[in-house]
Amino acid sequence: MIRLIVLSLLVVCFFGTTAWGADPCIDCHREKTPAAVRQWEVSAHVGKVDCAGCHGSDHEALLAGLVKVGAATCGRCHEKALHDHRASRHGMSLHAGWGCTRNQPDRDVSGCRFCHEEGSTLPKSKVQCARFLTQSPEMRELGCNRCHQVEDNCGSCHSNHMTDLAIVRSPQSCAPCHMGPDHAQWEMWQTSQHGGLYASMGGEYAPDCQRCHMPQGSHNVSKGLTSPPSMIPYPVEKRTQAREEMLVLCAECHAKEFARRELAQGDGIRDQSLELIHEAKEIIIDLKDRGLIDPAPEERPPHPLAGNQLVLDGQMLYEDYSHIERLFFKMKKYDLAKTVKGAYHQNPAYTHWIGNAELKMDLVDIKSEAQRLQKTQVLPVAAPDPTANLERELQTIKNRFDRGALSREEYDRQRNALLETLQP
């Protein structure tokens, strides 16, 4: 029996080595891209997965850039990892951060295959990101796709030819995309007590990104999260389940009820912060209804998705708009994220001074700018007509009522007060 096992191992080794040595790609690439070959030679793929196994054997198509090693390629062997990945926010990253460039004169036609079958104009998927569409091709590639390609590119985290899990078990692998003013999770964790303990004592004593967001090697990085990047909470059933999933992880180090209270405080900070965002948004919409946004949406380059409409949601741009919108972009995109994510990552400085203080000062600036716009409104040269602005004011409060900013009682009160100004 032992002889049979040894013989079987020798056969496997022999054929594995033969297949490796006979790979027609290796000799050439050992000269052309030696580092890539060396990385493959020390990987778990050597002797099992040759070059053609991932890249195919059509060399002309490879040279023309027509062959893509996407997540589905890896999923042929790593089915569970692909399933978990597609269930997470990472699995929709390109859909969230890309846009259809069909109407762009500088479009890269190779990207069309992500949404369209070869030779077809019918989309099999839909991607829309206004900020992506306003950028140059170079910025789209380096500033957008380098992070958002994680949806369909396992190499974004794992690297292309190496399989050493030490690479993806390091929190450093998350840093390139999860840092900066709009999602500073890396900085928050690194300067939190968790990050400090990790740096001084190691992973046995403190959690890192992977321990909380990829437990047991799961590729569903969204498990346990109670809200998407917009910070607007998921429905009750979904967020309740997610919270319990996260508490299981917290309970590895903390009493479960202590962790529950800590996360609930984060929920409170999130809700309070969203109220500030809503207040600021109402101010800007009210200015727009009164014709005080300068430049007005119809007086600037059209939004790539909404045309000449005012856009204050997740498709908001950071160019070709008014100063008060620029203040709101900072408030919503940067300072809301710092406040809320800082709370959930147990970082008091990000929660308070870097986040909450800035959030509230943003609102001060927005209110001040709104007052300035109201005071500098051009007044008519002729004697004021008491009915001149009535229709606009009535429409303004009607708009506020329609979007839920006014109750029926408050709407009726303001409407009647306006109409009473016409009484002799």
C-alpha cells in the first residue's frame, strides 16, 4: 500500500513537472516578464494551473488586449469565494463606480464588453456613475477603475500571479482604496485602540480589517453592516440580522451586551448626522425653488445623467456647480463618512473633531451662504408689486410639502400666511 502511494505521488510530480516544463509560454515569459514567472513558480498554481488555464491560448487576442482574466475565471475553481464576493459591496463595485461611455468621444471600446455581449448594443448589465463620466480617460482608469475593478478582478487584493494568503491577510491590502477623505477606514482603524494594539501586540490581541469584515476567510465584506455607503439604514429586518452577525465577532473579545451598546451609540451618531444632512439639503432645494442658486442648474454644463436638474444625491458632481453645492458635497461625501464610520470604528478623534465638528461647521457655512444669496437677490427697479413673488413663494412651500419637508398643518399655516399678505 505504501509503495502504491509513493508511486502515485511520483506520477503526480512527474506529470506536474512535465506540464510545467512543456508550457509554451514559460520560456518566452521567463525572458520578457521574469518576475511574473517567478511569482507563479512559488504559487499554489504551479504544476496545477498553467498560463492557458487562466489566460487562454489565443496569443493574438492576448496581445491585442482582448482577453480578460476576470472573477469568473477564478470562480471556476474558487466557487464559494466568488459566490460570497458577488453577495458583497465589492461584488457591485464597478456597477457603482462606472458609467456607459457610448456618447463619449474618447471612450475605450474594450470596456463595452462589461455590459454588452460582443457585437450587441443590448445591455446585459447597467452601470451609471456621473462622476466617472465627467473625468478624462486617464482619470477614469487610474482614479476610478483601480479601486472599483475589485468587482471583477481578484488580483486587486490577491495580486496577479501570487497566491500567498499573507498578502490578503494583511490589513495593508485594504488601505489603497479604503483611505482618504470619503472613506478613511484605514486611518480610523490604524489610529484607534484596535489599531494601536494590533501594531504593538499583533493580530492575536486586536482585530484588523479581515477579522471583522472577512471572518474565516469569507469574501462577503459587507456581512454585519447595517447601512450602505449612503449611511441610510437598511430595512429593520436586514439590519437586525446584520447587527447580530457583527456582534458574534465582537463577542470574541467583548461582552456581547457591551458591544451592542457601543454599536447602538454609533447608530445614534449616524441618525443625528443624517438629520444635519437633511437640514442642509432642504436649504439648498429651497434656494433652488426661489431661483437663487448661482449658477443655476440650467446655466451650466448638463449633468451626465440628470441634465439640467439639481442633483444632491449619490450622483452629485464636484465640478460645474455653485459654491453652496460645493459646501454640501464636502459635508455629505466627506464629513458625514468621517463622523459615522469613525464612530463604528471606535475612533473618537474621527467621530468628533475630524467628523462631527466639520459636519456642523459645514452647516454653518451653508446657512451663511444661503443668507448671502437671499440678501444679494436682484430687486426690481420699479415699485414692488405685492403679488409679484406670491406665485413663486406659494410654489416653494408646495414643493417643500410634496417632498415631505412640511406637514399638512405647517403647509396650510404658511400658505394662509402668504395669502393674508394680500388682504387690504
